[in-house]
Amino acid sequence: MAQGYLLETTILTVCLDAKHPRHGEIVQTLEALPSDSARYVSVVGLAELEFGADLAWAVGNADVPSLREKIRQARSYAVLEITHHTASIYAGTKARLAVKYLASTLRRDRPRYLEDWVDKATGKTLGIDENDLWMCAQAKERDIVMVTADRRIQRIPDADPEVRLLVV
């Protein structure tokens, strides 16, 4: 049975940048995935790429046409939108993260931003970005695997085993 893969932003940026030190490794990993499996990008990941290009343009620090071409290439994958179903899954997964990692889970006691949450066992910040949680919710909603190069995201399926992740 074919399954799908959601390419998280770290994977997209490396895959679309032939000069990146991990480009060959990441491309080889993606090519090793079953050929009959769909590849997706998230509208959230595209927004992150757009932000990077807009910021580079604003500070005059990049080859903007090259960045825009990379975004065009990223859009060649099927794009997953956020739905009300995604929102429900996001909320449930975030609640599971709070129960697993936070000593104080009530709103008045926890930091506002997910990346600032502190693991009750280790005392270290989770470092998980809200956008990554949204993409995990999209992957879970569609029962596909999210592919990432960000090891911190591993904490999400540790709290919600229904989120499937491939860390490369």
C-alpha cells in the first residue's frame, strides 16, 4: 500500500539547495522512499519559505530570484491546506504535549509559546516550533509520515504516537 510523506521545511530547504552540505544525503533519502508514495508540502512550510525570501529581500542579503525559484519548485509538490479537522488534531496533540512535558499545564502557569515550554523531567525548553506542530497535525490528519531533519520534533510523536515521523 502506498503511503504519503509530508516534507517539513528543513527537508525542503536542504532538498532545494544543491549547495547545502546535506543536500546529497537528503535527496538520496527521499529517492529511497517508495516511488509510488505521494510527496506533499504544507502551506505552513511554504509560508516559512516565503518569509525567508521576504526577509532576505528586505535586508538585501540574498539572491531573491533564486529563492523565488526554490519556492516555485516547492509548490510543485501537492500542497496541504489547514482545515478545521487539522485544527482539532493540532489542539489534541498540543494537549498531549502539555500533559507529557509540563509540570504545570494550566494556562496561567505555562509559557505562552510552545517552544518556551520546559520539560518537567529535564528542565530544558522543548524548542518545538508551533509551525512544526501544525505540520504534524496535517500529517496525522491524513495518516502520512512527516519527514524532517529537526530532531526536536521527535518530542511530538513521543507525546502522541499517532504522529508518524521520519527524522533524517
